[in-house]
Amino acid sequence: MFRKFALISAAILAVANSASAVDIVDLNLDETIQRALENNRTVKRSIASRASAYWALRQARRNSGPRLSWDSTANAVGGSQYDSYNHRLFSNTATVSYPLYAGSSLKEGRIAARYGLNSADMELENSLQTIRQTATNYYFNVLRCRNEIEVYSENVRTMQEHLQNVNAQFRAGTVAKADVLSSQVNLANAQQALISAQNDYDVAVATLSNYLLLPADTIIRAQDQLTYTPYNLNLADCTAYALENRPDIAAADYAVKQAESGVRSAKSGYRPTVNAVATKGMNGKSPFSDSYSDSWTAGISASWNIFDNGVTAAEVESAKASLAAAEETAAETREGVQLEVQSAFLTLRAAERNIATTRVAIASAEEDFKIAQVRYAAGVGTNLDVTDASDKLTQAKNNYYNALYTYNTAKADLDKAMGIPVSIDVVRYVNAEAEGKDAADARADSAVTTDYAEVPELQEIQPTVTIDLSDATPMTD
């Protein structure tokens, strides 16, 4: 999946740059999420962070291997002794060193870097889940705004028809001029509400387009409707699942392990370091001779900071403080996850009850509006009764669609709060890592699909898509 990102991103960019670019895009929810996962900048930033952690691990591993250094010098001689020298001096020294013992600092460096890569994998999965959540909520907001347009459009048509009836009755002399003026004001208010709803819809579409890295003036036509699907899990089950599957909890736990490794690494400063060293040197044209000389040495070098003025102790205490901070962060993350699950779950249940309530309210408001119209036509009702019933019907319909929107977004928030996987199963990944598998193998074992089993690769940065305000056509930097 990750290797497809660059090709898909390039294709979208080509469309954006093309003179014949398609400005109308039909999307359903699944397609919206897929586009976001493939093209959002957050996932690319997370992939780059993972790559940084991977190379940090490679560096830590190489620190345990041999090192070859070459030192070369060449000098010209002058001054009062110029005639006594051969005027040129040079020396070359090659040194190979291999760490035999470093008080566990090298080992702990590898361990810490390994946990850093594991944590980066969890952060990437967390980013993907956040992107899915945000894209879903943006898409549902488009649907909500579209429903608002339908509601206010219907209200405008109703007010127009009512104004026509009032004018007819005014010409017949059965109603006062005040009813005509009042109906005109109500129609104007309905039209203003429709204009605001249309603007909200345009903003919602532009927000979704921006999140998908589409030109800001792209017309997105959503193919779905806000619906209600019952959710049968209880709060305890949702919370238990979240505590096991949230990637940010796993990332916080890896950060604790990384900090524990940091403490052990700092304590290695109390112990000596031992290196195997081999040196080969060659000197040419010494000051008093034209001859060349070479030499080699091989042996072991050791160093031990018997007294370092408390530097190591300070490093150990600093590492312990970092560990305490990591442990507090892990505990705070767990507490925050429980609150997120509870908040989303309660919001979902409240919206579920509101859906049932507003359905009944719509039926009642429709009946009340019909009665008000009949009474007004018969001359026993007032114009205020009709407009008030119309406003209540409009409000009831908006309440219903808002309840549907809240329910569906709460469901998306609950999925995120629980850690429903996108690319990898966190529990399987953690278990694979605990068995000693490296990050690549752990990802392969825990991938949700075969596409996500691949190690994510860095991608080229897409140019920023902007709008030329003079003609409102997309252009790229």
C-alpha cells in the first residue's frame, strides 16, 4: 500500500496541473478514506519519522562494529635550519579499532533505537487512524450541510407558496396588508438561511478537498446519505479493547522501555571500555634522512573514568528522570484513552436517542403545519400560526439530520478511541516484537492486508496547491 502512495500522488498532481483537470469528483465514504490515507501530508510526515528511526537503529548497530581511520600529514620545512632538512616530511597512519567492551552502552544503544523504531511504527498507525477519523468526519459534515440545504430549500418553497396564498387572499380582501408584509419578511429570512447553508456546504467541501490535497475549488459530490446503523457494544467492552489496541498506548510503552534502556546505558559510565586496536604507520623523508620507515602495532586499549567529578552520576539521575516522565506519559495516555472512549460512547448513545426523538418530532411538526395551513385558509387561523409551524418543522428536520451527523461522527470517534486498526494489528505487532522479531517482520506478521506488510517508503513532497484569487483557478507552487 505504501509503495502505491507515490504513484497515486503523482497521478493526482498531474490532474491538478492539467489544463483539462476534472473539477468534479464523485466520492463515497470508503473512497474518501482511501484518498486521505494515500495522499494526506500527515501520513507522509509519519513515514519520514519512521525512516529517521530506522536509520537511527542502523547507526546504533554500526557503532558496535569495527572502524577504520586514516591519518595523513605532509609538511614543508623552512627557517634557519632549512639547509639541514630534506625540506619535506609526510606520515600516514591507518588504525583499525573494534569495541570489545563498553559497559553495555553499545548494547543499550541498539535496544533503545530498536524501541524507537517500534514506537515510530505505532505512531504511524496512530496517524493513519487519525486520518481515517478526520476524513470520515469531514465527509459526514458535507452530507450534513447538503441535508441542511435541502431543508432550507424546502422551507423557501413553502414560504413562497404561502406568500402567494396570502397575496391572493389580500386581493380578495380577506386578510390585512400586515399578513403580506409579515410573509415577505419570513420568506426573506428563509432565503438568508438557505444562503448560509449553501455557504456552509461550500466551506465543508473546500475543507475536505484540502484534506485530500485536491484543488480548493474542486466540486466533490458525495454519494452517500447519513444513515443510522445500531451499535451493539457496551462501554466496558469498548474500553477493554482500546486499552489493548490503541497504538499510542503501545508507543508510550515503547518509550518507557527506551527510557529504561537509557538508564542502563548511563550506568555503563561507571564501567571501563575496552577496544582492540591495530595501527599501521609509514613515515617518509625524516628531517635528517632520505630514508622511509614503517611500523605496525596491535593490541588492546582500555580506559576507565575512575573519577569523573560526578558526571556519570548526573547522567544516571537525568536518565532516571526521563524514565519517570515516560512512565507518567504512559499512565496519562491510558487515562486519556479511557476518557476518549467514554466521551465518544456517551455521545453516540445520546445521539441515538435523539434520532428516535426527532423522528417523532418531524411527524408531529408536519401534522401541525398542515393544520395551520388549513386553519389559515379557512380564516380561523393567523399568519403567525403558519410561519411558526413552518419554523418548527424546519427545526425538527435540522435536529434530525444533526442527530444523524452526531451519531455517525461519534461512531468514527469511537473507532479511533478504540484503536480499530488501519494498517497493522497492534496486539499482534507487540507480541511479534516480544518474540524477538525485528520491526519489518513484526509489521509483516501484524499487517491487516498484504499491502500494509510492506515497509513504508519515503515519498517526494507534493507542491502546495493554491488558488489564484484573480480567476479562482488552481495553480501550483
